[in-house]
Amino acid sequence: MEGLSVGHLLVVAVVALVLFGRGKVSSLMGEVGKGITAFKKGINDGAKEIADEGTASAARDVTPEAEKAKA
């Protein structure tokens, strides 16, 4: 067995269309596309945020000013 060929994928696509109908498969693929787009946007935003900070491991002091004054 060599893996999936074009014929195998075509059979799977036809079975999916028969089971779920054209509308359901179309809406499902639309949702998958939106998910992939959102994932890529999140990855790019995270990389940009890391690049803006310099290094991801840089520690920042987030102690409130009132707490700093007590010390």
C-alpha cells in the first residue's frame, strides 16, 4: 500500500458528499478555512509581539506602585 492517491481522495470526497450533502460540506470547509486563517493570524501576532519585546524571556517588573513604595 503506497498511501492515498487521487482516486482514494476522490472516493472519500464522494462518500462525504453523499453522507452530509453539498451544503453541509461547503459550510464545514468554510469554517475550516476561517479557523486556519485565525490560527495564522495568531501565530503572526505572537511572533510580532515577541520581536517587539526583544526576547521572550525578558522579565518585567509588574509590581504596583503602592507595593514598591512600601518596600
